[in-house]
Amino acid sequence: MSNETTTFQLSTPSPYTIELMQILATDSDYRQVSEGQRLYVVENDIKICHIVRTGYCNIWKGDSNLIFVSLKAPLIMGIVNSLSMNKDIFVETLCPCEVATIPQEKALQLVDQHHKWEIFAKHTMFAVSKFLLFSEQTNAPTAYEILRHQLIALIQEPPEIRENVSAAVYIQTRTLLSRSAIMKILSALKVGGYVVLEHGILKELKKLPNKY
């Protein structure tokens, strides 16, 4: 458990996802995608929209080789034009997932046909806010502040994610911090009683100091 409270995290789901999914895909559009598959938002110079109905996924910024966020379905990736410009962004399935895939152009046509531009605009603003938060967290002034953001995010992950990745690996795949810097800070936090780690897995997060 954690006594760190936050109002908005990268893993916070968009409240507009389900309403958009209802117009973008029908039951027959979904296919089973196995664990470990990569679904890119640009394929052969065509922008692609992936609608994930079930499962867990990592969203990668491939150009920087960093995980942007881990998300539980339902989710939509590739519908926001400004965020799909980067062809290196991809979805990695962490378990078998149900996914429907359509060209972004068709997705926007469906938004227009069903008069859902207001919902789409709100969803876009929500998605852009996440990218701004990601930038803020990965470019914090100090290594400790970057790591602190990631620990708070990790403790809020579902058990399927939190119990299957060490805190060090979770942080390293989401930041540009070196492993040695991560281990040094985690060790100090553990000694200080701020975190409880078992075999590297984060079990409990106490009140973290603002400064290290």
C-alpha cells in the first residue's frame, strides 16, 4: 500500500475511451493478439488506430527506447493525430489481448459520422496532457525526483504488472537514469524505511521525502 496520493497519473484511463470504442469497432472487428506483439501506430506510412478491448499493454516511445506507460484495456492508440506522428510509437501486448485495427482516417470518418467531435476533442486533450506529464516526469531537475515519480506510478500499477517486474527494471525502462544511480537511490530509500522491497519487487511505499 501507499500513502502517496496523486490526482492524475500516466496510467489514469481516459473517461472518453469507451464511448469512442463503441463507434470505432464492432464485436466482429476484434481479433486475438498474443502476448509480446508490437502494434505500431504507423505502418507503411499509413497511420493506424488500435482499439484494445481486453488485456494489458505497454506503450513504447521507440525512438527513445522508453516505456511511456503501462495500461489496462480498454484503450485506444493512434487516433490522436498529433501523437501518431511519431512512427516509432508502438503498443506491446503483455498478455493475450482483443484488438481491432483500422486506419486512422477511417476512425476520424466514424467520429464525424456519429457526431462525436466533442468527445474526440476531450479525449485528445486528455491524451496530450499525459504526454506533457510524461515529459515533465522524465525531465525532472534531479535523478531522485525522476525516480520518485516512477515509484509512485509503480505502486499504483495493478498486481499483474507490479508483482512481475522489479522496481529497478520498471524505472530503467521508463527513464534515462543509469542502473547504478537507480540502485543507489533505491538502497538509500530502503535503509531509510521509505520503501519495502522483496527480491526487488516493490511491496510498500511510505511517505517519500521531497528531496534526496
